[in-house]
Amino acid sequence: MNFKKQFKEGLLTKNPVTVQLLGMCSTLAITTSLFNGIGMGLAVTVITICSNVLISALRKVIPSQVRIAAYITIIAGFVTMVDLFLQAYIPALAASLGVFIPLIVVNCMVLGRAEGFASKRGILESAVDGLCQGIGYTVALVVVCVIRELLGNGTFGGGLLGPGGAGIQIIPQPFPAMQIVMPVGGFLVLGFVLAGSDKLMKYLEKKSKKKEAAK
Amino acid sequence: MKTESNVMYIIRLAAILLIITSLVAAALAGVNSITAPVIARLTAEKTQMAIEAVLPGGGEAIDFAPVDLVSKVYKGENGYAIEVTPGGFDNTITMMVGVDFEGKVLGIDIIKHTETAGLGAVADAETPAGQNFRGQFVGTSGSVAVTKDGGAMDSITGATITSRAICDGVNAALACVATLG
């Protein structure tokens, strides 16, 4: 098991959002404030870890013909639990994310990790994979959130900081472009974030090759 | 596997799925039994806060047979707090509308909704945009509508359906108070 490699894969080289392009629905829909991004990211991370662990533990019990049905049942179970806990203990987040919490069931990232990783590997390795992929998802979400919130509302830290949780105003009204918070802005910003992460990866690759050549 | 007949094999698959779904259902029931009282208490608190927010001095529930969008009526010394449930963009919105004895809106407060985050959810947000949206209903009477429908209420950007639903709720509350006198 190689924690560093898994972490790097989750964060950058196999990032669920920017490389695997999974979980796009939530990435586009809820990335309008920092609070939403962090909350959604943490919820998905917890669910991915739990479902990865359980599916990995049951990988020899579940027959392959009914595996997808079994995975979806397990994932839906964890999602509903997280939904209930959020409603009971963090109602502000539950109200803010609304219908997108139950919709984590169909977030391909969770099922993707179950099918592509946890169903073939050990429990500990799967837990680490869930954590790393979840962190990668959260970071990607937060980056999109910060950009959209800043350009669209002119604020930073919406839902967490500032008066009444409205965020700290950085760009004064009426300069922010409301369109960026709307769906069209989601697609635009996500496109630039994908391009940016691609550029970053190529740059890092070049750098590590140069290092090797110097040796 | 070869010694097993097809029928037995299918039964085995079904049995394993049944066990998994039963275990998940049991776990959910367990979680629900922990969270249900907490959620119920939070909802009750939120309802109480909503009544006090829209009706200065608060109010007591009065006997009222649910009709149309109106589910509950609370009466206080300054007017009524009407709980209405208009259909929003995603699902039913539960909201409280305060109306004085002259039939003027005292204020609105949203208790529960599942509108889109960042768009319809602004109606319930404690941000300037949300406060402005709810504030414009104060003092209105008769019936209200969004500007797109020829009314005077500015709808939330990108959330006309939600804004219409809130107007529906306010109209239902106003109509209800008119019948109560």
C-alpha cells in the first residue's frame, strides 16, 4: 500500500472531478458558496469511505451478477444516514444543500470507487482510497466554489464568514457577474478549472522529468 | 457452481441481495430512531420561531380544517400566523405568513424547503438578497404576484418558479384571513 501515491492520485493525477470527470452534477449545481463546497465535499468523502470499506469487506460475499444492485443499496443506505444526521445536527447545511444530499446516491464517483477499486482491494487500502478521492473531490469543489462565488457574488466564504454568513465582500456591487452563479457560469468555470489542472499536471510532469534527467 | 441448478443459483443471488437490503434497512431504522426526535424538535422550534418572526407577540394554534394550501392557523393579539404549503420548484415549501386583522402582510418566514441551492434557496437565506425578497411582501394586501406576471414583487434571480410559489403561499394566507374576518 502506498499512501503517498494514492493521495497524489486522488488530489491531482486521478482527481475524480478534473481527470475522471465524475460527480459533475453536484460539481456544477452546488458550487455557489464556500460553505456548500466544503459541506458537500465532506459528505461525499464520508460516504465514499464508508461504502468503500463495507463493499471491500463484502467483496467475496457479493456475487458479481448482482454487485451493482448491492453497491447501490449500500451507498443509498449511507447517503440516507448522512442526510438524516445532517438534518438533525447541521440543519443549516441540510437546508443549503437540499435535494443534492439525497442525490449523492447517483454520484458516479462513489459507485466508481466501489466498482473500480473497493471491490478488488483490501479494507484498509479501500478506506485510504475513499479518503484520498474524497479530498480530491472536496478540493476541486472548493476551487470551483471560490472562483464562482468571487466572480458571481463578489464575496469570499459565503455561508461561513461575514455578516449573517453572506461572505466577505471583495468585489463591490454591482460589478460581480450574477451569471457566474447560474448554471452557465458553472460550465464556464469548470472548463477553466479543468484546463488549469491539466496545465498544472503537465508542468509538474515536466519538472519531475527534468529532475530525473539531471540525476 | 456447476453442481448447483439454475434455480438454486438464482435463489441464492436473490437471498444474498435480500440479506444486504434487510441489513441496510435495519441500519436505517436504527439511525432514524436516533435522528427523528431531534429533527421533530428542530422543526417544532423553527415553527415557533417562524410564528414569532411574522407575528409580533406570537400566537396560539386555533381549530382550523386544512383547506387548499393552508395547513395551520395561529391567532395572536396582533393578527394571524398562517402556515401555508405552496408547491415550489422541487417540492412543497412550508412557510409562515403573518397577517394583521386588516388583512395586511406582517412578514413571511420559510420553515422548510428543498429549493435549488444558490437560486431558489435564496428565498430562505439570511443574505441581503433573501431579506430583500421576503421584506417586499410586508404591508401588501389583497393578492400579490411577481413582476413577470404583472405584479409588484421582484422575483429571485433565476428562481421565478420559487418566487411564484411564495406569492401563491402569501395569496392563500391572505384569502384565508379574509374568510376568518
